[in-house]
Amino acid sequence: MFSHVLLHCSGTFILALDVVLLVLFGALLHATWNAIIKAGTDKSLDAALISAGGAVASVPFLPLLPLPQPQAWPFIGASAILQFAYFQLVAAAYRAGDIGLVYPLMRGGAPLLIVATSGFILGENLTGGAIIGTMTICAGIMTLAFEARHGSRHAIVLALMNACVIATYTYVDGIGARLSGNAVSYTLWMSLLPPVLLFAWAISQRGLPTVGKHIRRNWWRGLIGGAGSIASYGLALWAMTRAPVATVAALRETAILFALVISVVVLKEKASVWRYLAGVIIALGGLILKLA
């Protein structure tokens, strides 16, 4: 069905330096907006605010970009629903368990699923080195879970459910961005609907006064985090138009390495030996991907 669009996927990909650097920068932005949610007092509303901030940051650029191709709009709609589910599960998982357990399982499980299925779904042929690098990054991410291995079973289930959601929207958006003809335009249009769904749900569950009070006090957090969120994902989608989805998805998970630095340097959290070990493994995986 998508063979005419994904023809360039039939060959072997080699990651260019600009792709690697931009994906790594996107990973830093991803870690930053997650840290903003982590530092907040209301995970659900902060997640909705960041989603809304991404939409606000997108609007000024829409007139400057071409509309996505018609065949991409169903993917934009599907992605909005998946993003709504993603933010809901993020908030629920963080309420149920420690971020040291939840975040690695969510972000590490997704690329594992993608690597296992991308050949069948997208027909992408990865080099042996790319597969080794991808699996190395995933191993490093999963290592982080050892420090919280006695965590809540409910949190683990929620995190693994969200890993499936992340893998699904990665496929949806990876294909949609290619069909759209412009990955940036696709990303910006895709960002508009999730905050509508998130705030509609929040108001129905908690009432307009509660939601409005949180917005008045924390709007700046949403704007900063949202701009970083949409830029991070936009860079990843752009990279997916030039490299295998599985490889980009795995390289993007170096966000956990940046999150470790932020947690120690900015949030003054104590890091266990497992976190440092995982950081080394993730960095090694990124190097293997570059050399593959």
C-alpha cells in the first residue's frame, strides 16, 4: 500500500551526522519537558498544559507551511487520539509508581516493539550494526528499571501499555509524515487536537474552576514545555523521513541519558549505580548507531 512512498526504505540506511545530532537535540528537549512534568504538582493537568503549549507554539508557523497531503490527514486524526491516550497513561503511571521504573519501561519497551516489527510493517532493512546499536540502547534503558524492580505491578502494567501506545503512534506518524510531503507541517497540524481532547476530559472530570485555576498559575510551564515537546517530536519525524523508523526511535531514547543529568544536576536527585551503568550503555548504543 505504501510501497510507492517508502521505496527508499528497501535499501540500507546509513545515519548521517546531521540526523544523529538533530535527533539527540530532540532527545534533550524531550527530557526537559518530562522534567517539567515531574517537578509539577498535578501530573495530569501539567501534561495537558504541555500539550496545549505545543499547539500554541505551532499556530504561528502554520501559514508559512504547505498543508499536508490529503492522504496524511487520517494519520493526523489517529495520532491525536493516540497522543491523548499517551498523556493519560503517562500521568496514571507516574501516580502509580516511581519515574525510575515507569519511564524506562515506557521508553525502552517501545523501540523494542518497533525493531521487532518494522521489517514486517514498513519493509525496512536495517544493517547488522543498526540492529546491534538499537538493541544496545534498549538494553541500557531497561537497565534503569533494576533500581526500581520492586515497584508497583500496576505501574509496570501501565508503563508497558504506554510502550505499546508509543510504538503505535511512532508507526502512525512515521508513515503519516512521509505521506504528508512535509514532516514539519504534519507535526504542527498533528499537535492541535490532543490538547482539546485532554482539557475536555479534565474539565469533565474535575470541573472548569479547578482546571482554570491551574492554567492561570502554570501557563508558562505549559508554553515552555510544549514548545520543547513539539520541537522534539518534529525533529524525530523529520529524521524518520531520512532514516529507518526503528533506528530513529531507539536513538531518540537517549532522552533518558539527558534526564539522568537533569535529575542529578538540576533536581539534585541521587543516582544509583544502575543509572550510571545505563547511561554508559545508552551512549555506547548511540556510538554503534553512528558507526553502523
